[in-house]
Amino acid sequence: MWQRRHRCGKRGRCPKPVMLDSFPTIQDFIPAPLVNSEPVFLDLAEFEVLRLIELEDLSQEEAGKRMGVSRGTVWRLLKSGRKKLVKALVEGRPIKIVHWSLENSEEKS
């Protein structure tokens, strides 16, 4: 299944959609004790890259082929996903895995 991503700023082209194997069954992780209630939002593309590289031990090139994106995109997603996970662990924040297209469709209805 494909997941469309959105750019963070106002300039530039929209990111290429990525191919996902599946959606995660668990979408929220809450630390105990909860130190900071402001969540860290992990995008599905970042989650998929972390799963492929860290759990399945694929190389960045192999993960890129499975997701239908370049190795550079995989590297960028991996870097941002790791940074968010470490921030959540160090600061005691909850982690929310979000699907941006679902979030946008819920806001419209």
C-alpha cells in the first residue's frame, strides 16, 4: 500500500509516496512515569524505515527498493526517525505513529 507524504515547509515539490508493507497495529507508546505529556509524532514512512533497517537488518539500498524511494530518502527518514525516538526516550514523551492522510481526512469531516 502507498502512503503519501507531505512537505514540512511551503516551498519545494511534494515528497514521493512510499510503499509500506503494513500499518502498525499499535500507534501510541506512553512511558511510565509520563514526564512530558507533549507527544513526539513518528510518521509511517519513518516507522517503516526503522522497521526495515533495524528489525529486518536490511541495508539502506534494500530498504529503498522495498519502499520505492532512493537511498538518500531512506537515510533522511532514518535520521529523523532515530532523532524522534531518542528525544522521546530522553525526555519521557509519548510516541504517536501517525498516518498523515488519515489525519487530514479526519480534520475535513
